[in-house]
Amino acid sequence: MTLKDNPDTDEQEFNLEKISPELLLKDTALGFDSAFKFAVDLLDNFSQVLYGSPYALMVATVSVLTGEHLLLEDAPGVGKTILAKAIAKSLGVQASRIQGQPDLLPSDVTGFSIFNPETTQWTFRPGPVFSQIVLCDELNRTPPRTQAALLECMEEAQVTIDGTTHLLPNPHLIIATQNPLSQQGTFPLVESQTDRFGLSCSIGYPQIEDEIKLAINHGTADQVLKIKEIGDQELWLSVIRTSGLVHVSEAVARYAVEICRYTREQPFISLGASPRAAISLINSARGVALINRRDYVIPNDVQVIATASVAHRLAVDPPHRPQEIISNILRSVAQPRP
């Protein structure tokens, strides 16, 4: 930040263009202890509605802590929508739901302009994407042009309609679920779409004891209504900014970048991880550090979240699987020494 005296007045002028992003973050961030508690409370809430899926719970928590958009990929009926609802309920912010279907139009997502004959003017009516948390249920059941309506929302936090740009609320988180592509009536997400999801994971089927508990209690839909709200818009935004202050050394950042670059060098990977993936991986590792009550990132944080952050972005040749490839890469890329 630079500061200079104004010769005509006693006031001082600030050159806002030269204020460092880190300083701007500090002005509105929480203390780390408060962020640690927020992370623990989130995990506790999520564990009340999703049994036996610790990795999915961790990934969902990192998504909230860092503001990375989340894609839940799995078979129907394993709790994807329940987890997404628990996220919205925990944060106590405005949430909306978009149900994927083949005839869903882009305007059903972003909104539309309607002519008012009384005022002879066009009035914009915002769509569900203008909520702070947007649940896109079964996103891959919507046609490609409707999926594309989310591209600008996810990358630039804005919507452009009829030549006018409308800003989305801050923070803004999209949580999408999708069914396996082998099922009928699905449209694969294009690479530019999946690359905008910072994190992706599957939930998997529960253990038999957990499934018995679910069967006896009619699932956990009622439990979502009972979990406590642990924050609001202002607190959530402060937590995201706090996560941005978690220290990442150059050695750890290089380690994360090398993991992403390694995916571009394999002959059986037709599309490797982009620079956006490296940025997201480091950002997500900061969230893992907060969960572990640390204000700095270690190589293990990168390893823990690498599959959820990178695997879904890869286009691989069969019979290779992206998750297995990331596991092999983690064994191949040397960790930085302390």
C-alpha cells in the first residue's frame, strides 16, 4: 500500500490499486482460532446426516472453507442431495435448487427479462443461480446449452443477459450432483465445465451398520432440519478470506504444481490438469490445513486433497482411471523435504 500527502489538503490519499491482496484479506478475515472452530462445527454437522463417508465429509468441508465449487458424482440414493442441503442449512444463507431435466432452459437457471407494458421497460427477474448456495441436482441430466449457462457464473461470479452484467452474491457456491454417465438420459459435462469445479468426490455406499441405521430411521432427511446454523454470510466470507491467509511455502507450492504438470506428460492422458487446477489444489490444501488446526500447508495436505481436486479434470484413455492415476503420481513426484 502506498500513501502520499495531498498538498492541497491535510488529508492523505490512498492508492488502492497498489494495496496487496493479502492486506485486503486481513482486513476482513477471522482469527485462525475462529476458523478452526468453524471447520470443526461444519464437520460435526455433516457427520449427522452422512454416515460412513469421512473423505466426502472432509471434501465438503474444504469446499465451504475455501469457496471452491463442489461436484458430487455417484449413484442415486447415496446421500448427495442430503449433503448439499446440510451445507446450506449449516451456513444459514439463501439457498436455491435447480433440478436437472432434459427440457431445462438456460433462462430457468440464470433468469430472464420481461417486458412491463405499464412502464414500457424491460424488468430483469433473477433465476435461482442468484442465491448464495446453488444446488444443481443431477446436473448431467440437463442439455449442454443449459450446463453452459453456469460457466460464467462459476468463473466470474456474474451473469450476462441481454448485454447487461449482473453480479452474483459473495460468497457464491455451486454444489452439483451428477449420476454415472452409464445411466440413461445423461449428458456428459464438457471439460471447461468440470475444470470449474474445484473439488469432486463420490460418497459411496455405507457400511452395513450405517445402512441399517438409515433404514430404521427413514434416512437422514429429517436430521438436516435439526442441525444447527453455525454462521451467516458475513462469517462465511470471513472464513474464506482467512483460508486465503494460510501460509504456503514455495517448496509446497512447487510440489502441487509438479503434480499437475506430471498429468500433462503421460501418453494415456489426453487432457491433463490445467494451471487453474494447480491454483485450486493449493487453495484446497489451505482448507485441509484449517481442518487440522494449522495456519500453514504441509505436503500431506496437498496429497490428501489431490484426488478430489485434480482427478475429475483429467481425460484418460481406457482402461485407466483418473483416481488411480493421481495415486500413482503422488508416489512418483518427490515430496519437498522439511
